[in-house]
Amino acid sequence: MVARILIVEDELAISEMIEIALTNVNFEVIKAGDAEEAMRLLGEMLPDLILLDWMLPGGSGIEFARRIKNRELTQHIPVIMLTAKGEEADKIHGLDAGADDYITKPFSPRELIARIRAVLRRTAPHTESEMIEVDNLVIDTASHRIMVNDQSLELGPTEYRLLHFFMTHPERVYSRSQLLDRVWGSNVYVEERTVDVHIRRLRKALTPYGHDRFVQTVRSAGYRFSTKV
Ligand code: CA
């Protein structure tokens, strides 16, 4: 699964430079020119990380960071703030508002990519490994195989992608539209009820092993993969 980065930056030259650098190392990039556009995009899709410029028109980056961190469906998305040189107060405010890291302009693409990878490793440690194991449920992304208690488990392609997404993003709530976006893709038109159908199939496949309990319904919010009750 390719990591998706949302860039929120009003200066076109900078956001294009970042886009080229990130696309070159196979990140998927989405851009917003201000906080409003970014907020609207977040209603439609879910990034793995947000690069947020401190100085934005129509509201500071810090307000936007606070809004993200106050909403259940976006609060887990890591944020790296882009700040101007030497503005120590900005950095402190940014970290107070929930930013996970900051990088000072001007920065090199290499430095930016290293920071992004470090934050992703910390916040979603499983996205780059091939074998993911949760309580004897093992997904081998290299061979697309799933094992439960050392037995092979056959899943349909959508259930496989759903389980893979859940296992790489555990302990967080995702709405149906967020799951549609990440598992089905943003360009596919599918009704939200489709998610429920595939959740049911996934649970049914996991039921003989008792692992269906990990696929949890969160009332009026969506679904969560969790090993906790
Ligand atoms: Ca700016």
C-alpha cells in the first residue's frame, strides 16, 4: 500500500517542488492550497500524513492542525508542520497543537523525505514490513497469503485488502467512506453499504478462529480493527 501524503501549502512553487520529490519516491500526493480545501478533501479521502504549512491564507496552519486533532476520524493522521526559518515560537505552538514533527524552510527534498519516513515508521510501523502478525493471524504481503494458527485462509480480493488495511492501521476508527477511499480507491463509485457486506464476509471467514472479534463496529462512526474488547 503506497503512503498517501496531503500537502497543505498556498505557495505553488513549494507545493510543486514537494510533489515532484515525493512522487519520485513513490508516495501518492494530494495538494490543497488552503485549510478550507484541505478540510473538504479530508471529508473525501484519508491521507497517511499531512504536510502543513504554518502560514496559510484564511486561517493559520495551527488552527487547522487543532481541527484535525479534535476530530475522531482525523486525529490519528500524523502532521508535519512546515515553518519559516528561526521562528521558534511557531514550532512550539505547532507541537502544542498536536503536530508530530516540523521542518524548517528551506529544506532539501532528501531531508523532507527522511522526516516523512521517520514519522510514518513511528505512527504506522507496519506499512513497510512484509509480514504482519496479530494474535496468530498473519498476513504475508509479499505472497498475498493469510495464515491463521498456521493454517492457510482463503479470502476474496476485497476482503484481503480490507484485512490488510485494518492490520496496518489497527486501533483506529474508520468511517465507511474512509474505508471505501482506502480499500476500494477514490475513483470508484461504490455505495457505503458495500463496506458492510465485505465486513460481514471478512468476519465470517475469521469466525472459525475467533478472530472476527477484532473487526469491531463502532456505533455511528464506522469500523475498527482492535485486539482489545
Ligand atoms: Ca504559505
